[in-house]
Amino acid sequence: MYKELDHIDVQVTLDWREQFKMLKLKFPINLIFRKTTYEIPYGHIERAMNGEEEPGQAWIDISGITPQSGEQYGISLLNDGKYSFDVMNSEMNMTVLRSPIYAHHDPLVPKADGHYSFIDQGIQRFNYTLVPHVGGWEAAGTVKRAAELNQKPIVLVETYHDGPLPQINSFLSVDQDNIIVSVVKKAEDSDDTVIRCYETNKVATQATIHLPHLGRVIEVHFGPCEIKTLLISKDLTKPVVETNLLEWTD
């Protein structure tokens, strides 16, 4: 916990030797009129709070009303490697591991004196972050903060040396926090560049994408939750073209 940060970071080291057991982390939530939202690829989905395990990606959020003040409030659970959750009544759970026999299938009944390999054994490490927030997860920037947890910057210690690059540099920037750039890559069929972005907060957004090393400033309109794939030619006389996910323009 840090005074300057509005969230709690947890670094977990776990040495697991159990068999035929599941481990969950449980988080009690004191909210009423709750709704639960899970991250899915390039978006999110609201699911029932019935105690059934549901898949999720980098975050899950519960938002509702505080019974004491009636204020809209919530908490986002971000993580860097766990993908199964469940919510039942006022408890949010994250499945950390499970240890059945490797590749076990019914109707095989394990023998008491049999030798089997069990999954999720040994030392494991992962991180999660708790982000309490007033209002909904959209205003808390949950999607961006989960991306920051999962895609931490790579730090290289270097000494000063001659070269053409400045000490501070940017290869890509977007002026709207609710627009996430998920892909920057070489095109499949050319030496052009492809970027893929999506809107995260369910609002139509006009965004400006700066690509200084390609000499491009791109104005893009996103509908709510819209995904866009842009093909950027090395030839500055050619326009930026929107494609589908297969990079086809037709």
C-alpha cells in the first residue's frame, strides 16, 4: 500500500502440495443492488451472481450501492494470470488453482495405491490489484489499469552515448484514456504497419492517434465498444485504411 496510490497491490507466492483440492481467494463486498462485470476479449460482459464459475480475463468488477450512504460504489479485481471467478451474494471469488490428476477423465476411479501426476503443484507467483472506486468501473479506468498490470514497461539500464534518438521518446500515443491500443504489428502482406484499438467505456469517442516515427496523426471515430483495425502505409501519400480483423479491406 502506498500513500500516493488509490489501489492495493498484492504479490502472491504460493507453494502448493495438496491433491484433489481447489484454492480460491474470497473478497466480501458490502454493496446492495450489485452487478458483476467480467472482461472478455476486446470488451466486457455482465453475468449473474449465482455462484457458478465463469471465465474472465484481466479484471472483474462488482459495483452497486453502499447501504450506509446510498452512494454508487464498487471494486475492481485486476490480475495477471487467473481466469476463473464466481460471485455469490456478497462475496467475489477468484480461483487461484486446482489440483486434480493430470488429464483425468470420468469414469476412471483413481486407485489408492496408484501413482499420478497432479496439476498446479509447486511454487507459483502471481499478482493482483484491488481498485475501489466511486461510480462505475468505467470512471475508474479499470480496463487501462488492468492493461498496465499485465503489460509492465521493460526497463533497461543504459549509459549515455551518442545517437539520433532523444532521451525521452514516444512511438505511439492516444489522447483518450478509454481507447486502448491492443496490437501494433507488421502487416501480413506488406511492410506496412497495423494497429488495433477498441473503445472500453461504452461511449462514442473521437480520438487522435499520434505515430511520430511514421509521420502520422490519425483522427478516428469510435462507436461504443467498437474495435478498429487500421492499416498504415509507409507511403505518406496513401491514406490510412480501416480493415477487418483479417486485414482485408473488402
